[in-house]
Amino acid sequence: MSSPIKVVVLGAGIGGLTTAVALRHAGFGVELYEAAPELRAQGFGLSVSANGFSALRTLGLGIEDELLERGGKVETFRFCYPDGTVLRVLPVHRQDARLGSPSIALHRSDLHDVLLRAVGDTPTHVGAQATHFIDDGEHVRVEFADGRIAEGDLLIGADGIHSAVRAQLHGRAEPRPGNFVCWLACIPFEHPAVPRGYSAHYWGTGMRFGIHDIGHGRVYWWGTKTMPAAEAADWQGGKRELLRLYADWAPEVRACLEQTDESGILAVPAQDRPVLEHWGRGRVTLLGDAAHPMLPSLGQGANASIEDAVVLAHTLKTSLDPVAGLRRYEQLRAARTAMLVNGSWNLGKIEQTTDPRLITVRDAYFRHAPTEFFLRETAKPLSFPPLDGPTARLPRRLSPMERWHWIADQLAPLHILARVRVHGAITAEQVRTGLDEVQRRHPLLGVAVAAEPDGTAPRFAPVANRPIPLRVVESDEPQRWLAEVDDIELREPFDWQEGPLARAVLISTPDGQISDLVVTLHYAIADGESAMSVVKQVLQVASGEGAELDPAPIRPGPEELFPARFQGGSGIGRTIGSLLRDQKSQLRRPRRLEPTELAPPTRRRSRVVHRSLSGDQLDALSAGCVRNGVGLQAALSAALLVAAAREAGTTKEARYTVGSSVNFRAHLDGVVADTEVGTYQGMIATPAEYAPWSSLWQIATEIEREYGTRMRRRDHLAALNLLKVAAPKSVAASAATVKLMDTRGPGHLCMTYLGNYPFPDKIGSWQLSGAQFVSGMSVSGFIMATANATHGELSFNVGYVEPAVSRQRAERLADESVRALLAVL
């Protein structure tokens, strides 16, 4: 077994401590560094709201129960005028029932102590002022002002609003002033107007006051006053000034001030920072106030940090690649924390206004807004999103996209597969162990499809005791894997009624020292990334090196995971816009790859031609892409376009369109982990002008520009929405769709690029090479080229459909594509 990933956490505040607790609980190694000379919290209160409480509960450590003992459960919450007259009372019991968790007010030091105890024996260092970090791509090194050095696999900057990690990532900048000061204190307190569980806000003109029972005969109080930023940052008043400012406020407000020692009052300026477009890079990310400091208006600063920590630990635990786990964490947290930062900023303006007209409107809103509306709006920040995101149960209906793939597969097999070469002895028994464990992890690897007698209403249903089939082949032919793929894996259909929709073949030399592992999946359950991930996980388990992962959640159909703007009426509008852009690109009648013979589906079959670029060639091509400001996918798409034009004998200017594939997992707000199986692949039509005298870079630039524009609009998601109305309901109703695909569909010429896919060079005692994937086409089109840059080479596979494209034509297209790429090196 490999040693656990070591995470260096900077900052031992609420966010840093919760991060250490959550990561330790998830099985990671942690070292914690705090800049202050000792581990202690400042002496004021806070609220662990329902969302923070729910997040802590997911750890299963009982922390939330300890907090209930330490603090005061919020039982009444009211908004009041300055004199104490009630403006609005919230039905706390109804909100608690709706959210499934209470809110707790407590002393910050109590929360700090509970988290410190939960941290246990985690190595913790104080007086550690970080000055610089170095991320070399494999590890992270942190340097401290006193000469100490920390090293780990990942770095989490939880070092507050003045974060040194954030400064190095994004540059130094002063916080954004909120233009008001906050006074804070915690005191023993009894008053007839402040019963147990009491929380109240008193709103005046540019001033507010809050009182919260924090249990055990204590209250946490705070006050605010609008003033210029410079004055707020250096407030020079004292207790006497506060008594003057609040002289005519409610008796309980004045009593709080009177019973507080001047030394116990903390004055701090309200400040935050604008939302970041991205948080981290490489092996480094931010957390809590380092990532998203916010004004206190929503009371979510500590809660957002707790949420961050729990989500971070979960994404790292459910990701095979820790860097991908960091990026997924950031995606999951970006929209929610932006909502909290911006919501706190906007509410702060309303709370602290000195405009009499706005105050009248504000108070009228809080007095008269319907209770249900009020509860719904306040529940948004108080609801902790499920860690696994949207889930479903089996059996579940196939989504329109999944249904189309299932129908296409019945017309002519439509499969996706991944292959890797294993150097060193590997047995069928080891692979069997890996397949069984990976099938346990991924519900879609253990399903069949059930449908009505007329072939409509298909649904995924679990199948019991049906392991993933494994064939074993012995051969000393180096390219035997290609023959197996070409003759069997792309050709032989799955028994979708019996399942499972996955199979594998192990091809080994007679001495057993070199083997190719191929895993083939049905297109209705998987895409290229799924296939590569499954192969990687099978080998990790087979070697004994793979961490045990909980079963992945059962997801709804991909379309149901689209961002809200692509759902409902808004989604329809975006779909229409995408269609119009597609139609506009068709006005000039782009050339298409003409089929040699447009045979009926029953005569079609997918095949593949394989090519590759060496490491030196790949490096040169990548450097050329950088010089010309295009991505490698655009260069590959341009090469395929050039190949099609040359193969057709085009001698003058002509417009072609390449369908550029998009892996849209990253566009689902981080919901889908990189380890999960599913079909998350869309297509963008990218037209470009071909001319015999044009350079590859000119064509690639045009493709890159169109691809980037349409990606920003998320046109691929909008186009997939079209399947909700356009996809056939059954095989019997598919003829019109097949005809449309043949004549107008984007699949006549397609390019899918997985990028520099992070497949390890070594797992256990095995050296690995040649990891790549191959896609079939069925009736979806004629050519699907696939590529990935892995193990120091570029694998380039041209999947094609016979008899629309003959093998001779496919060979020419592959050779011309490679020739076009090499010509610009």
C-alpha cells in the first residue's frame, strides 16, 4: 500500500482546525501550522448555523453534539427596532425542521477547544509565519520566517483574510472596506428580556446591535456603526462612547454595555474581498477567509469555512488524482461562497444604511414579507448542499442522451474503450479482483436496461451476481490489442437486457511479462474519461495499491445535472440560441466527409486505425501550440480537417466543420468526481476555412476562436437539451434521426481529445505505457478521432464506420492528419 497523502495546512483558526479534523478522518496525513505564538481564539462569539452543524455531522465524530453542550441552541429569533419593539419574529422551530439541524450560538473559544480536541495528535506548530511556497508539480515546500520548512503533497492556505498563500497566488491587495465598525464582546449576563435560546437583532439608522444567548448564563453581543473606512479601521472610542451612542436603545442593549468591562470590548473594521475567479493552482488551494472573506451580515464566515473543510476532505477522498480533487473542491464551493460573499455585501448595505427612505422600505419589508417567503430565502445560506450532489435510485429512467446512445447501439454497436500496456507479470486473478472491486464502486457497471415491450421507456436496473466478463488471450504480437479492439470489442454487442454493460480482455505474451488490459463500456453509461478511469482503478486495486473508495452515488441523467440556467424556460432559450448559431454556420454549406456507401444501420460497424506521435514530436507540437496561441485540441481538429480536405482532393477554398468534443464534467459545478462512471461528453460544431495554401495554424486559430466562444456560451449543453424533444423514443422510431445524423449531424468528422491524461507511469510493481482510448460511432456519424497525451506520447486513433468509410480511406485520413501535424513542427 502507498503511504497516505500528506497535506500541509496553514492556519489554525476555525477553517484550518476543521480541515485538519476532516482530512485526518478521511485518512490523510496532516501537519498544521499557525502564525500566532499560541493556539487560542479571540474572545467573542459566533453562530454555528444549521449548515455548519449539518456539515460537521457528516464527519460522524460527534462534534456537533459537543457544541450543543457548550453553546446555546437558538430557540427564538427576532428583529427589533432600537427601542426593543418587535419588528419580526422568525419561527425557529419550523426552520429547524425544514433544515434538519439547529443553529447554535457559542463562544468562539468553545468551538476552538472542541476542534482542537478532535485534531488529536496531529502535528501542530505555532509561531510559523509562512513567507513563500514552492510547488514543483510533485510536492509542495513551504518556507517560514524563522527558517523552518514544511513539505507535503498538498498545501491548504487557511491563513485568513491576510493570507500569505493567497498573496502569492493572486498578488497582495488590501481588503475591501465595508465602511462600518463592529464591536464584539462575550459576558455573563441575566436579564428578563433575554431568556434562554434568545437571539435578536436591533436595527437603527446606520447602527445595529445583536444579543445571542451562548449558554451557561452568558451572552455574545455585538454592535455596528457606519463610518468612513479609515475611522472604522482605527476606532478610538471606548465604553463611554458606546453608552452614549446606544443611550436611547432597549434596556437589554444598554445593560449589555453597562455590564461589560472596557477591556473586554473588541473593535474591528468590517471588511471582505471581492470574489475570486479561481482559488488555487497545481497542488495549492485556499480555504475559509483566505478564499472568501465576507462581511458579518449573514453570519456565515465560520460556517463557510467549516463547509469548505468538509467538502475538501470529501473531494480528496473520492478523487484518484489529488490535484483534480482540489479543482473539484474549488468548483463545488465557488458558486455557493460567491453567493455568501455577495449576499453579505448587499445585505450589509441595507443593514447599515443611513438613508431614511431606504430604512422605511427595509423595515416595511421585514415587517410584512410572507413568512414562507422569508423562511425560504433565509434557508438558502443555511442549507448545506449534499456532499454527493444530486443522486437517484435504481431503477432509473435513461435520460434523453443516454436513451439515444442505447438506441444507436441497438442499430449498430456503440462502445467506448480504454487500453493500457502493463510491463511485469499480471494474472487474470488479479485483474478479476480489480474488476469486481471497481464494479462494486460504480453502480452503472452493474446494470442492465429494461424497457417496455415496444422498446420505449428504457431504464437502468441493477443485475445481481453478474460480474464484468473477462477474456484472456495469449499472443506475442505487439499489436494484438488493436486486432482485439477492431475485430471484437467495437463489433460485438452487449446483451443489454442481461447486463452488465462492461467487459474486459487481458492480452498477455506467452512469458506473461507484457500484457495489454482493455476495458470496453457501453456508450449509454460511459465516456472516454470513464473508460480511462476504470482501467486505472482496476490496476490500482489489482496491485493492492488502490485506496478503498465508497460506492459512487447513483446520478440522475447528465442533463439533470446541468446548471440551473440550462434548465426550464431559460434552458429552452439557450437551446434555441445554440441552434441558430449552428444554422448560421451552415449557411455557407460547409463541405462534409462524403460516405463511400451509405448503408443501412444493420450493415454498419465501427473500426479503428491507430497512429501516434513520439514524445519529442509531442513536445514540439505543444510548443508550436503555445507560440500560436491555440490548444492542442484545436491543432488536432485542424489536422483532421486538413486530412479530410486532402483526401477529398479539394483544390480551392472550402469550408469544413469539425465536431469538437467537450468533456463537460467541469461544467456541472464540480458535482461529478473524476472517479465516477457516466456519459458526460458533448459536441461543439467548429467551422473553419480550408485552402491548400493555408497553414495548419491558421485553421487551428479559427477553430480555437469558435470553440472558445461556444464553450463560454456552453452551447454543447444547450445542444444536448435538444435531445429532450428530438431524440427518438425507441429503435422503431429512429429512422428520421438516423437520416438527420447522416446528412446534417456533427458526427461526419469528430475529434475527442482528453488532454494530458494523468495516467500513472507505475502502479505497484508494474510499469505502464500506451494508455489511450478508442470510440465507436455506430449511426452517430462516420469519423470519431480520439487522442490523449499520456506516457510521453500522443495516441491518435481514428474510429470510423464501414462501409461509409473504407479501411483504405481511414488509413489515408490518419496518415494525412499526422502528416499535417508533423509539417508544422
